[in-house]
Amino acid sequence: IKVLRAVLSASLQLARIQTDSVVEMLRELYPSLRFEIVAMSTTGDKILDTALSKIGEKSLFTKELENALERNEVDLVVHSLKDLPTSLPPGFTIGAVCKRENPLDAVVFHPKNCGKTLSLLPEKSVVGTSSLRRAAQLKKKFPQLEFRDIVSFPAESTILCCTVDDLPVRPHPVKDERAVC
């Protein structure tokens, strides 16, 4: 039985979910193959105190994985398309693009704003996000709000991280401007 080694970014739960999903699809297509998942950290995984957009380096979540592929330590890597550089390194190709999952975001409000929408938040309310793209889109639609990188919040701020499944109720997409409280 041939073993294919797939690599993922070790410290990111989303990377594990994406890799597991790809490996499951490959198992269905190639039942005679065995797949081994290899964990590896990337530069982007290790930078927790600076907004990635402020670092200026490219391939933060892909460089180490591609180096492992080039050294034949793994047979394939799974990336999120948003992490890929504009041009791939010489000799590399995108072997497949999986069906896109639900791209909508969820917004979680502080209990004092429960029942409000983004458009009803008080002027200068602070919205935290780790995405430049998301901040730009929201700033255009809600110019009265302030947007900050999540890592820009003061150290004494507590940011609760959880998956959608951990929330007490299902969140509504940001597109609908409703939220979990």
C-alpha cells in the first residue's frame, strides 16, 4: 500500500479541519492508498502578537510547507487559497481546488449590545478583526465604526476564541447584520 504524506500547519485548528477534509475526499477517490498527516508549524502560526498585514513578509503560512514538499518530506500540502502567494514558486502547481465551504463570517456582540446590528452600534464602537479585507469591506459600509486588528487590543482585554459549534446559539452571517450575544 502506497502511503501519501499530507502536511498541515500544526498550530491552527482550521488547517487540521481543511487537511482532514481533503484527505477524506482523497480516500474516497483512492481507497487503496493510505494517508498520513504530518504536522508542521509555519512562520504565520508563530506570530501571535503582530497583525500579519504589518509584517510585510509573504508566504507566512506556506513557505515552510512548500520547503518540505520540495525536499520530498511530504507528498502534498493543503493550503487555504487566501494564504497562497500571487505567484507560486517555480516547479509548483495547484493540483486541485476543493468546493468552497460557506464563506460567510459571524459577528459576536458584547452582551451590552445584544439585539443590535452593526448599523445600530454607537458611533466609534470598536470592531476587532484579523482580516484587512474584512475591515476594509466593513469600514466602507459602516464608516461610523472603528476597526482594529485583534492583536491591537490592550493586553488586559480578553478575547474569547471558540468555534461556531461552541457558541450557545448558531450565529447569523454578518451579511444579515444579526449576531450572537
